[in-house]
Amino acid sequence: MKPVGPACSIGSGQVLTPAEKHAAKCRRCLKNPRVCYCASIVPIETRCRILILQHPSEMWRPSATAKIADLALPNARLYIKEDESDERELESVLSDPGVRTFIVLPHEAVPEPAELRASGALDGSFVPAFLFLDGSWRQVRRMRHRRKWLEGLPAVTLRPQNDSMYRIRRQAQPGHLSTLEAVALLLSQVEDRPERFGHLLDLLDLMVTRILALRGMDRDGVPLKTGTRWGDRGVVSSE
Ligand SMILES: [Zn+2]
């Protein structure tokens, strides 16, 4: 059972000084209290484990999505790159004979998770685990190539049919997904009752809509009229 952090304890409507902005973030989701989605999380149980190795620069990034998976999936775990205890723990999971880990790589000539499941490769007494590398494309490439213990892991890839709904960070190419969307797509292919994972996308939509509102935009990214932006009412924006 993973430890559950405190619920967001920061009320809304308070005026924040720049020095308070960082400290005032929700200690659970690490977002501005006006973006915090913690109250909407309904945990989703899975057979598969989701492992995410995150570049530290993603940790406090307003648009980071991997934390949603970490909080909404009891069987997910977020590891921070170069955090010694995190990297050690991840290595021990990868070497656990009771866990069979697949690394999720974009644009590789390897099977999709659904093909893996259909082939029976996920059947057995082991626990299937899927490892995602979370960062920019360049960071992901470095993370992968600088860790010998990632070599030799069987790989899967995702071929999304729909464009990303992630409206706040430009995707490098059409069909690229945010980390959370990739997790949701993968789980929908390997777990029973795939419709359950729509909740992850609902949480993403909630987070994105609130971030856009902080930026003075509606949910489609269209600027709101002057005076309707939260920041205009004296609340310092810090997503
Ligand atoms: Zn929160």
C-alpha cells in the first residue's frame, strides 16, 4: 500500500505573495490550490503495476501529468531520476523475479500492449509492470541510454488513434501523448473494463481546464474578457 499524502489543505481565495507561492502548493498533487484536483480522485485498482521514472525538472512543472497517475492508481509508483533511494527501489523492482517489466517506448517496432495481452505474454503468476520514462524527448533518450539496467527490458509501444487532449503543452508531433494519456491508453489495452480509465482523462481535463483558467483562457484556450482572470482579482497565479 503506497503512503497517501495529506489532502490539499490550502483554502482557495487567499492572496499569495511570490515567496508563498511554492509553499502554498498542494502537498499531494504539487499544484496551485486553484488547480488541485485531489478532491476529484477516485482510485482505480489494476492488476498491472505502473512504474514512472520522472526527470526532476518535471516534478514542479505546472503542466506535468504523471503525478495524476501516481495519485489515482494505487498500483502506480513515481520515481524521481537521480534520487538515490528511488533509483535503488526501481532497480530492485526490475530485478524482482515475481515482476515482469516492459518498458514503454514511443515509435519502436515492438508490439502494442493489446498484442502482448492477446499473445498470452501477460498470463502467469508474475505481476506485469510497465515502465514509463517521463520528461522531454531529449531527457527520455538520455535517461534510457545512461541506465544499463534498462537495457534488455522487453518493450512495448503505443499507437494512439486520437490526438492528444493535452491543450497546454505543444506536442512534438501529432499522435504524441502526455504521460498520463499514455498510461490510460496502455491500461485500457491490458486491463479488464477499459472504460474505467476514462477517469484518468477526466482528471487531466479538469487540471488542464483549471490551468487555462489561471492563464485567463477558457477550456479551449480562448482568452477570457479582461476582468475575468483570477489573477485580475488579486490572486497571484502560480500553476
Ligand atoms: Zn492537490
